Amino acid sequence: ALTPHALTVSRTAASTASPCSSAGPRAGGRWLRRSRSGAGPSDPCSARRRRSRPPRSACCGGRCREPTGLPASGPKAFPELGADGVSFSFQELCRQRMAVKTSDRPEPLHASRINSVSSQFSDGPIPSPSARSSTSSWCEEPVQSNMDISTGHMILSYMEDHLKNKNRLEKEWEALCAYQAEPNATTIAQREENIQKNRSQAVVPYDHSRICLKAENSHDNSDYINASPIVIIRQSQCGHGVFLCLQMVWENGCVVIVMLTPLTENGIKQCYHYWPDEGSNLYHIYEVNLVSEHIWCEDFLVRSFYLKNLQTSETRTVTQFHFLSWNDQKVPASTRSLLDFRRKVNKCYRGRSCPVVVHCSDGAGRSGTYILIDMVLNKMAKGAKEIDIAATLEHLRDQRPGMVQTKEQFEFALTAVAEEVNAILKALPQ
């Protein structure tokens, strides 16, 4: 959830450097076999702890309904917009959506979830509510990959062994639970003036690995926010922390937000509603204007909004991908929906170098699971011949505590990686 409390700023799981099988031995076996010769000094995977590199995100191009009554649009007012004033990332999403024939769309399952602002600015007839909120059966196929085929088959074999031998998974998880990050001081997060900025006191950033805001731009002259630079991982915000979140998004040049929590679970608020249902909201010097909101399937939707800095009069377009069906301490009902979601996020982000903001309620369990899956699959897509998912998780925990909170989440990550690998192998020429 979004709160100044806990953010995870991850430099895009897609381009984050992650540790691999050169790490030391661990109970329960390796994710993949170790190279006989071992990792040499020149091996980029020889060090378990590596600083993540900036993510590469991509915005798309296409045609979406052009809003009116919002901040002035056009290439001059919005450097990241196309000639028609529409963000490239959201244009592509809309183009793909329009490519789906109406006859192929099932009846809406959650019509109340969508408040289509874009329909108000349509240059054609206003569609019916059912058309605006229809649920698509469309999903993305795995992108072209440079994955090493032998590595892919080894992963599938490893997963098959884990499914047959649950004791092996149990031992591997026990070893991960015993892992202690060094250094692990959190004195800044525990200061009296910062405690109220933490949604959960159990998950706070390490002193050596935290996002620092520009104190001169903060309303309380503080540089603290509960966020960590993996991608950008953060806790959800409480009402008073939305400004800190927007300040972080602005100062880090973020244009993609991945939200992995519903707003409420069993009547308990998980995240502050930091975007307007229509029109605009003002948070100190940042104005948020909702442009459009589209449900892509039963499990996730995509929003686009303008973020304006009133001090500088600059405006940027931000795309938010909201996964709806993942509760705290749980796992999604299926890996397919999350893998489809991840492909959509990465397609929008491809080609960019700014961080992606990933958040749930505490910036650890769901955020950690998503980032772990993304880091491993991106490493494989680049042709890595050895993968150690447990060492990758330790690498994440070196940068933020509590990443992946339950054994079920860890097992879900393993299963998701194996299913995506299987899909990629099937798509390769025989």
C-alpha cells in the first residue's frame, strides 16, 4: 500500500543485477548446479551482493482518447508525450486494447471497479458502461528471449524435484530464514521523528540502503521515506505520506508504479487512495490528475495520470499497474495472471532507465515476491547459464529486510519462474 511508510524503489526488476549460483553452499541444494570451474573474478555473477542497476522501462506508442480540461498538453508542455499530447506508454496500451474485437470480450465481472475518465474526453460516441468496464481474456505471450535452453530445462527438472520432495523446499526456506544481512542497522528509520512515517515497524529500510529525499523540498525538512533502492520498494502510504511518495516519484523520475495490494482487505485499510477518481487532487506542491483507468482482466487494471509540480510548472505522465487479487501474506490464485501482469509492466517500461516504484502494504512480502520473480526471469532472458534463486533472494534481503515473507510466497516464485520458462521453451522453434 502506498504510505510514506514503506516504499520499495526497485530499479526495475528487469535490469537489476542479481546474485547467482556462485554464492556459497546452502542447505536444501542449489537453484541450479554450480559451474565446475566456479565463478571467476570476471564473472559478473561472482559476487552475491550487487547493487541493482537502473531499470530499463519502456513506454508504448498508440492512440488513446485525448483528455480535455487537464493541464495543457502537447510536446512542449509534456516532454514525454507524443505529438498528440498522449503518453507513449498509455497509447500503446490503448492500441492493444482496441485491437481486441468486442465479440471476443466476455461480460464484465467487476464493473464497479472502473471509473473511466477517458470516456469523458472521447472524440467519438461515448461507449456503454459495459464496454468501458469489459474484462478481456487477452494476455501477452512471453517476449522473445535469449534464454539458454539447457538452463531452462534444468530449471524445469529442479522444480519437478521440488514438487516431489517437499522436504528439500522446507530446508531451503529454513536456511533463508536464518540468513542475516550485513550491515543491517536501521537507526534512521527508528528515530522518533521518523517512526510515524513507517506503516509497519517490522519493515524499515537499512541505513546503508534507503531512498533519500531532498530535505529542502520536504514539508518537514527531512530526507526520510520508508523506501529502498532495489527497484524502488516502498510501504503503502497513509494520508499524510502521499506527499512524500509523490516527492520520491518526482525526484527519481519514476513514470511506472506497480501496486500489488487492494485498497482494503477484510475491512482493514491497506493503502491510501492516492489518485483521484476524477478530476485532480492536490498534495502540497504536487497535483495529480487522473487521465484514464482501464480494466485489462479480472486481476489487474491500468491507470494513467498526470503529475504536476506546482513550483516548477512541469508535468509528467505516470502509468500505474494495479494488481487486484493478491492479499497480504498470501499468494495469487494462479501464476498465469501475475506473469501476464509482469509482461504488461515490462512492455511499458522497456527502454527506460528510471526506477520503477513497487509497493504493497509493507513493501516486503508481495513486493519482494514480485521483484524476485522479475529479477530471475530477466537474468535468464539475458542468457545466464546458472541461476540461484535463493542467493537472489538473499541479495534482495541485503537491501531491504523481510523480502518474501512466507514459504508459500517463495514456492510461488519458484513455480512462476518454472511456468514462464516452460512457456518460453514451447515458443522456441523446434
